[in-house]
Amino acid sequence: MPEGPSVRKFQLLTSPFVGQVVAKVGGSSRKINVNDLNALRLHDSQVHGKNLYLAFVAADSPLGPTAEETVLQGEAASGASSPAQGGQEQVCGPQARPQEEELQGLLRSRSEAPDAAEGPGSWLRFHFGLFGSIRANEFSRANKANKRGDWKDPIPRLVLHFESGGFLVFYNCRIHWCSSPRADPASDILSVEFHRGRALDALRTPDPICHTLLNQKYFSGLGNIIKNEILYLAKIHPLTQGSVLALPDLERLLDCAVQFSAAWLHIKLRGKGLHPQIYQKEHCPLGHAVMKGTLGASGGFKRLTWWCPQCQPVVPSGDGDPAPATE
Ligand SMILES: [Zn+2]
């Protein structure tokens, strides 16, 4: 699943389209009625942890906070008003300007959506799957044949064509309407507001450090690759209990988390790929054989973890026992 730095890059792909009106839609998403997005203006784009949020308002609504009422009124208005979009006629689908009754229908169906508990909203939340991605002005092409030998291009969940002629394509993601972004910059490792004290408190519990790092409540945006790499950089065994580590060790781990995530983002923005030191490696950079195990909190997600037993030695747990054995 794309981690914080990847989702930040996705957000940067969407930002040139902020302020533009959706002229045509497509995609296979069944979670939302993609036609609801026709004739709306992309108003804002935000990233929080591993989630991307896009705000939509009616094309003719005043800029400012996106109030639900504005969207509803605006949707009706954009359906009725004559477009000032000039030559965009040919790219507008037939649903681009639905009639008033149809709009009311759309609004009703939206409020009956499964996530209606959060209220129908003007924000779309994107949560990316393992191979989730966004493309701007290009479609993803098959880079290998599938099991049947077909070269089949990935099917987009959502395609947004804008009045400028540019378009955004969303692959392998879950899409929901929501009333507002679930934002907690204090837990976002890529945010300047990231709260080190809170993160430090979370790390100091007796839980294995590799479980705590993946807790999005404290380390939003931190995923399995970052976890593996920073534990190697900080020379900490993944199953070490946070409570037995000295404060300077935990501080160093936090430094690694913040610096590594920021560095990865910069690498991505330069169009380069990450060269992991331990993730999916057989040897660490010092040439030691690397161990691999499926680790995770009991009842929670188990994630493949790589570590070097020499660079990241086992630390006895608080009650004197060695750290739990792994395969
Ligand atoms: Zn090593």
C-alpha cells in the first residue's frame, strides 16, 4: 500500500487541477456514482497519512469553505445554467448537465450511500490498495501479460476529465464520500505539526516496536517499507519492546522516521526510486545475511519484516526473557 510519501506525490499530481471543473467522468467504482462528479469543480486537495481527500463544489459556487449547502445548491445551479465553457461541449458527457429532478435523485441516492452515517459530503476520500496509484494525463499500461497471457491494461476506478483537457486517473483505491477529511497533522510523520512527544509516549509502551510504528494513530503515513528501513537505520530489532529501550534510542528512531520519510518524498519528487537497505534484501549493506518474518500485533495485520540479526541484535525484554522467537 502506498505510504505517506507516495500519497503526497499523488496529491501533487492532483493540485494543478484544483479550481478546474469536471467535464467528463469514467471509471468502474461502485462505491460512488461517478456521474455525481460531473460539472463539479475540484476545490481542494489534501493528504492526511495514507489518505488523499479531494473536495468538490458546484462549478459556480463562490470560493471559500466548502459547505454542504453550497454544494447542493450549486449542483442544481450548474445543471440549469448555461455553461461558460465554450468549446468544451464535445467532451461533456450526456450527464454533464442533468435536469433538476435528476439532480434531486442524485442527491437522494448520495445521502443513502453506505457511509451516510458520516453525512453526505463534498469530500472524496481515497484509500489506496497495494498497487493503488494516480496518473495525470496518461493511463497506466500493462507492463506484463496476465496469467492467461493477455496484455490487459489496468481498469481505472475513476477517471476525471477536466475542462482544460487534462485528466486524472485513479487505480486500485477505495473511494467514499465523507463530510470532511479525517485530519490529525500531529500524527502525520510528514507534517511540520508532527507531535514528537506523543509519538515518543507511544513508542515507550511494552509492545514490540515494529507493531507500534505501524499504528496510524501515532504514525500516520508510516508503512511497512519505512518501518523496515528505519529499524535498520536505528539498529533496533523489530520485536524489541519499546519500554526497554533508552530514551536516546527512541529519539534516534523518531529522527530516522521523520528524516527517512522526508528523504523518500524528495527522491519521489525527483522521479527517482527508493533503494532500500534492508526491505526485501537478502543481505544488509554490511554483507550480513538478513532474517525475514511475518510480524504483527496479535489479531492485527501481519506484515513481512526484514532485519539483520547482527546490526539489529535482540534486546532482552523487560521481564528478563529474550524477545519472542521468530521463524
Ligand atoms: Zn548487518
